[in-house]
Amino acid sequence: MNFITKNIDKKTHTRFLVSEAWIEYYTSYLNGEQKKPPEPINNENLKQMILTKTLPKNIYLINELVWRFVQKCYGGGPEIKQSNKSISFLGGSVSDHLSETQTADTFSRSEGLESMRNSVLETQTAPWYINTTPYLKPMGFANPSFYCYMNACLQMLLGITEFSQYIYQEKYKNLSGKEDTKFWKSMTEVVHGHFKNQSCMIPKNLRRLSVKCFDPYQQHDAHEFLTFLLSGLQDELNLSLPKKEIEFKTAESAWIHYKKYHVSLVDELLSGQLISTVRCTSCKHVSKTFDPFLDLSLPIIPGETKDLNDCLQAFEREEDIDDNYKCEKCKATGKAKKKLHAHRYPKYLLVNLKRFQTLPKKKKIRDMISYPVTSWKLKE
């Protein structure tokens, strides 16, 4: 509600038309009259009315800031723009004079604003940081005993500008309804320590948090610690998932559902989506599942993988499933083919190279894997 009330009256060059049914339901939801969050925006009927020039009497127009906000929260479409009295959408444009129609910025009405509930999602989609935040200069971490695995992960995360500045301004406090945000507070100590100190710092609170899982007197895997840290940050901000499991027919519907409940900065910057396809070799039936990821663990095949694209192709290569697979269609138990595909990439892709081989015997794979310094152009 805060984001909408602050931005609804701002003038933008382009305004957007929204389905009457959707916008009225959303207003009721903000007022507390509806408990269930809105479904994705559906402007298909509105689009057809525009094409046939049978516009409804009341046109619901919102500015670009609010449109980007609600579309990012709930998804859907299509996007219908109104600019200079011309209405346009992807694949078409209709010129129409809107002076005779009534416009209603339903969100901006003053009645009942005090009773509107705060939305967790609106905080998540507000600007991450203000550019007045000091620049985070490179600095070291004290490295007694075996803390190199932790220090490497922290240096990597603090290299993401949005992440460090978001924590510096403690934006997570506006998002969390929980009192115990020990992971975010520990990261705040790290970031503020960077700004204050000249040479290096010790992340004391983070070490205390990790001691139950990571013995300070032994070496540990950096990827395992990163998973531990990111999971902790997620758990402190994300919403509780519904108890009833939902089967999704499309990657888009699965992604909308995931983003509705995963509102942390970790998910905003680092989450992507995998499609797992299993094909029964008996009846040829194909089943798909859609899974989120925060990083990709890519294999190294000695003598074959030379760069990151090679590793990604090896990761997405079809493989055999043993004879224990039971097909959901023909109910036969036998072999199947499985394939993983990175369907949706995050803003920042974290990659872990699997350098340790367990069979036929345990060993470290020391092949050199080249990677670009500035940008990674993924092969189709």
C-alpha cells in the first residue's frame, strides 16, 4: 500500500489500461475485504474490446510506476499502453480519443486507506537502494585457521552492488515481520564493518551462526557455506508456503507462484528456474517439473569441458534413469530419459564447478576451465 499511495499520483508519459475486474478485486484485497491474493492480470477481454473499438465506459488507467509494480507482483498481461491518446499493445496499435471516457485511479481513493493492509510484496519491489549510499571499497577479511571458505563467499556477495547497498540501508527491516533476523543482522555487521574499517574486519556474528554446521577447526566447502547463508537469509524474509502442494502445468505459472511467496532480495537477484523433463522409454510419455535454483552446479568432464558453456551443455545433457522409474501414465517400471534445462536465468548467475569425483574412486578434477572476465554470452 505504501508504494502505491506514494506513486499513484505521479505523472508518467505512458499510462496503462487494466482490466476492470482485476483492479476492483485488487482494491478490495488491499482494503482487507478479500483474503486471497489476486490472480495474474488478465487484459485479454480488454484487448479485444480495443481492437473492435468498443471501449468500456470506465477506463482504468494507472501510471507506469504502479503498472510495473503490480505486473511484477502478480504477472499476467498483455501490456496495454495509452500514450498521446493512442492505445497500443504488443503486435498492434489503435488510435482512439479518450477525452470522452471516464478514468478512475481506484488505488488513489482516500476512503479506507487507513484500513489497507501493508503488502510484503510492495516493499520487495520498491527501489532497492538510494545512490547516496557510500561506495563499498575492496577490503580484506581476517583469515585465522580455516575461514577462507566463508571469506570467499562474502567477498563474492559484497561484489553485487544492489546486495551490499540494500543491507547498508537495512531495507530488510521494512520487509520482515519477524523479530529474529539474525542472518540479515550478521550481514549488516559485515557491510557496516567494510564502510568503517580501513584494512580488514572479522565477521564475528556470522561465525557464531555457522559454528553448529561448520567446525571452525576444519576446512569446509565454500559452496556448502554459501547455500547455508543464502537459505538463512531467505527463511527470515520469505512468506510461508501453502500446505497443499500444487501441480503446475506451465513454467510461467510455477514461477508466478514461486515469486509470490519468495520476496527476499536473495530471490530477486539470484533465483532462476529449471525445467526437468523425464521421458518414458516404453510409452514415450513426457512429464515436466519446474524447480527454482539459486546456483547451478556444473559438471567437469576431463578432456571434454574446456569452458563454462561446455560445462553448461554437459549439465543439460540427457541421461538415463535406472530400471526403477515408474511411469505416471503407463504405470510400467523401467528405464527413462531425464534432461535438465535452465529455462529462466537470474540477474546474477552463481556457478559452482563440481571438481570432486567420487566414482570409481574419489579424486579432485584439476582440468582448467576458462571463463569470461567481463560478460558471459550463453550459447543457445
